[in-house]
Amino acid sequence: MERQLLKKYISGEASKEERIRVFLWANADHNHMKELLTLRKLNDITIWRQNKKQIPETVRFKKNPPSIYRTVRVASVAAAFLLLLGINFYLIIRKQSSETVMQKINIPAGQRAELILADGTTVWLNAGSSFTFPNNFNGNSRVVYLDGEGYFDVKHNAKQHFIVKTSEYDINVLGTQFNVLAYSRSSLFEVSLLKGSLEICSANKSEMIRLEPDTRAYLSEKKLMKGNVLNYNNFLWKDGLICFDDEPVESMKAKLELYFDTGIIVENASFKTKKYTGKFRTKDGVEHILKVFQLKDKFIYEKDEEHNVYTIK
């Protein structure tokens, strides 16, 4: 394997076809995997040394170094590529089975993962998400289940609709790119369409919205509404960035609690009225974000380590 391609893969600059090529090469031979891990470790050491010298308060760039993933719980992953970017750990499992078996992956707080399903569909999963999918797709539809946030690049197949089921709504597509925010433990729900077309239906079929590119569906007072995509930076989470664009504290707080599985209590009345703009690396965590906000506004915060709760005063 060309060293230049491996470097592109590690830095996150490889195309989808190149990533699949590296997946297959690394999975074919133990020595290949060892070579890839060695290069990755050297890359992470370089990034760590650079970050140690200077960590910026806000991060404003288009391409970021790979995020650090330490652990992802995988019940079973079959007929799919699972990429876990870590300091010294990759997991790529490919098992073929004629029997259809449902698989489930849970993404821990502050981490994310990328999957390539059996049909070639690519799925990025955000922190705290749970994703259930089959090892192969049979019949007239391709059905997966999402509790959390996912970005989908669906392989077109007119004979098999791709259906994403969430706790409240089903998303029906043919071939498209879209983002779904649907954590069952949160009232937030939003589907943003970047390419193609899709339909969103409630479980009882009482509500249905069809989206065109650059439009979104969202919940407002428990009713499904339609509007334009407001901020494309919101989809950079799959590249390891959390982005806020004049974001009210309440919605910003809700996202941070979901992504980092933490609690945030706001006692400061003035802080509740604020709006913030910035781009932050997911791996830097909640505390880094709060410290950056302190540069703009005066407030203090305390952390309850035992319960993982931040209180802003």
C-alpha cells in the first residue's frame, strides 16, 4: 500500500473509495494492520506535541486532525466496516453470513464513529447515539434504527427504500444525504436534507413532511414543521467539530448535555440570555468550551465530579 495513501487516510483526507481500499488492505493481513497502527501512532504523537505547545481557545478550520476515540462498545458488527480512530486502536470487522442478524453499536459520550453498511451506505454516528442495523439487506426495504444523531450518505437503490426509524418518526429515502437529530431522551428532533429527497412520517401516520435539498423538518411545540437549513456548520460534528452560530444558551446547553452525557445547571440569570458563536473540537470537552465563553462574559462554574454536572453561577 502506498505510504501517501495511508497518510491521507490517517489525516482524514482520503475519499470514500480510498478509505474502503485501506479498510480491505488492513483487514487482509496482520502486518498491514500493524503498519497502519504504527503510522497512526506517530501521527497522534505529532498532533499531541503540537497541541501541547498551543491549544487555541476556538478552532476555526475546515479540516481537523482525527479525533481521539478510546472505547466504543460493539455488541456485534457484521457485514459492515467500523472505523474507530484512536491513539493505538483500530477495529475493522468483516463477517459474512447468509442469515440476517441485527447488530447494535453504542457510541460513548464525546466520541463518534463511521460505519459502512452492507449496501455501501455510509453512516456517521455522534456521541451518545445507539444504532441498530442488519448484517445484510433483504426484501423490499432497508430498515435501520437510530436513537441519537447520525449523518447518512445512502446508496441509491430504487428497489429497496432506505428507512431510518427513530422513537417518534420514520424517515423514508431512496438515495440521499441527510442529518438526523433524534435522541429519545431529548425533545430535540430535526432532519436536514442536503441531497436527494425524503419523507418523514410519524409512527401513527398522522404527520408527514416531504423534504427537498437544503430544507429541514423540526419539532416546534410538539408539531412537525418545515423550513430551510439554517447553518451547515451544524453537520461538522462528523468531522469532530461542535459549532454554534449565534446559538441561544438553552439549545446550546441541550446539545452539550447530549454529546458529553453530562448535566449543566444554569443559575446565572444573565448567562441564560446570552448567545454564542464558535467552533470547538469535540475532544476538548465541555470545560474547554466554558472557559472560552468566560473570555467574553463574566461567570463562574463548578463541576460535581461524582455526578458529572456543571453548575454555572
